[in-house]
Amino acid sequence: MAASLLESPFLSNRQLFSTTHHSFQPQKPIPMYYCVPFSRSSSACPLRLCAVGENVDSLALPPLAKVVAEDSVQDNRVSLERSKDRRKVVKLAWEKLVRWSRYWRSKAKTDVLERTKKVVVLGGGSFGTAIAAHVAHRKAELEINMLVRDPEVCRSINESHCNCKYFPEHKLPENVIATTDAKAALLCADFCFHAVPVQFSSSFLKGIADYVDPGLPFISLSKGLELNTLRMMSQIIPRALKNSRQPYVVLSGPSFALELMNKLPTAMVVASKDKKMANSVQQLLASRNMRINTSSDVTGVEIAGALKNVLAIAAGIVEGLNLGNNSMAALVAQGCSEIRWLGTKMGAKSTTLTGLSGTGDIMLTCFVNLSRNRTVGVRLGSGEKLDDILNSMNQVAEGVSTAGAVITLAQKYKVKMPVLTAVARIIDNELTPAKAVYELMNLPQVEEV
């Protein structure tokens, strides 16, 4: 036996080993099984490794393999049934949503739009122009009067049907007419959209007060706080017009004028203490490309619209300093909390501050390059001087002036607002952007609430 194990595999005459040699005898294949995961089942399927030449098709699976294979088929069948059920549920939910939508559209009133004959827009800026174009498209018979102060803009709207200063490439509907005559613009108007920057609103409105009908609804498009008085537009308009009962609505939400002009889908909020008035403005504005939600929380919509511009400057500074995405997310989250703290102290609803006119508007203004306030912040963070930035812009960045009111508001309502206060100090040239970041990062560590 020992000799046979040690002998050479070749004979001395170099012939291959003979057929009688034990190495040549074919061995009976011994099947080997390994268990491997199969499909998504928690069971295991046996995998058989067979000898060379063995017919795989003729192999019979052991009982365990058959059971596992049957279980796997059953699992696949159940998974397929579940997938079909899920799709059926989703389809049913969508069909219900569509039916609900059609039902409410069929009940939607259009009497406000039908009886409206004239709408006036105060201001010839980008957003006022976009709203004028939007309302004009709602009904060709509507007369849209834009009260502007620039004769060149007035001439371009009337002769070329475009706002040469802000939208030279966009054609305005022919029922949009511009004028510099306040009396002519306001005569017999059914609705008035106020699109004058906040800091100039009081003096402007006092100048046209004699031509304003006491029952004319004012819809404010302006966002911000009056620097010295801390008043919002809901307080500025009645005071300037000397009519505490002047119907008032505020329109706000994530909306860039350029995208409105391009008729891209947009959703906004109209807020008024008069529910009937909010519904009327909703009817006037709602269209296939514009959703309008209603609210009674005037304070919430206005304070969010004002302070989000200040937060957008902070977001721009982070971008200008190249501090990265982590810093941006942390800063905007902190800013949202500060706006919520102050807003609720002033009587706003937290649901308003996390809705379209709050978080929705904040996201748009803080993260998109079309934002004027964010652009100011980017340039400040890049090292430019504020005066140079403002002198080079042809539009008003409301956050610059509103930032000055933040510190006073924070003190008045006893709310700590480190991010928004830092922006105010940067704008007042009392703190550099880099120093502000250092100070914010060195604030005490706090418990998340």
C-alpha cells in the first residue's frame, strides 16, 4: 500500500499509466450542497455542485430543495399580489383626488372676475408688472391701469407693450395701460394692487389719498417693515389713507416676477381679516398656472414676508464666504426658528410660518440666485461695500432696510435673534461678515427645542 502511494505516475517506459491504475478509475460523483439566499425570502435555496459530465437536468432535488423552491415561488406570488394591491390603492387615491378637484372647480365662483371691469396697479416695478400681466390675461375685457412715475416706462408700456426697464423681452397684454396720472388710474377701479416699496409707501399713499375710494380693496404686494415705526403694510396703508376701514388684503408666497411672466406654475396666499374679501381676491387671481390659498392670519403672512428677506441676505453671505452646504442649512434652519419665535410673539400662527408664505417663501429667497436680497448677501460676503452694491442695482432689496428694524423688534418682544441681528450689524458696518460668522459659531451650545 505504501509502495502504491509513492510510485511514480508514469511507468519507466514513459507510457501513460494503465487502465488498471487506481488513479484512472472514475469515482462516483458525490453531490455537494450549499445554501444560498434566494430572492427576497428569508429561506435558503440549496445549490448543488456536480461532477464534470453529470447531467444536471436528470438530478433530482432533495426534499428540502423542493420545499424551499415552492416557498420561493409562493413568496414571489405574494410579492406580486402586494405590488398589484399597492398600485390599485395608489390609483384609487389619485382618482379620488381628481374627482374632488373637479367637484370643487365646478362649484368655484367666477362672479368676481365677471363683474370686475378695472384693476389698478400702483408701481411699475418687476412684481407689479408681473401681477398686472397675470390679471390682464384672466379676462381680455379687463382694463388694467399701471400707475408709474417713470415717463419712459409709461411710454414703453403704452407704445411697445413691454416694460423697458424690467421686462424688455416680454410682451404685455394690450389691455395693460400705463399712466402717471393717479386720479385717472384710480377712477372707478374695482381692485388696487399696491406694489410700491415699503419705505416709500407712506409718502406715496398720502399723495394719492384724495383719489382713493373708501371702499376700494387694497392688495399689498410689498414686503417689509417701515424702518422707524416698525409698521407693516396692514398698518401703513390705512394710516396713510386716513381710513381705518380701508379693505385690506396681503398677497405673499414663493414667487419670482420673471417666472410669473413666463406663466410657470406658482402658489401664493391671500390673507385678510375679512374672509369674503380674501375669497374675492382668490377668484380674481386663481388660474391654471396660479394657485391661491386663503388665510385670516395677516400678521403671520406679513412678518414672514418681511423677515425672510433679512434671512436671505444672511444666506447670501454664507454663499459669498464659501462656507459650504452644512453652514447654509444650519443658518437657514436657525433663521426659520428666529422668525417663528418672533412671529408667534407678535400673534402669528405657527402653521402660517411653516406654510407657503413662510417656509415656502424662505426657501425660494434663500436658495435661488434670482433673489435680490440673496444677491446683496453674496456680494457682501465676497467683500463688496454695501453702498456700491445698492448703487449698482435697479431694484430695491427690502431686506436691507428691514434688517434695521430687527434689533428693535427683538428687544421689544424679548426674543433672541442672533442670525438676523448679525445681518443688521453687518449692514450697519459694525461687523464684518467673517467676524459675524465667528461670533455666531461661538454662541453657547444649547438644547434643541
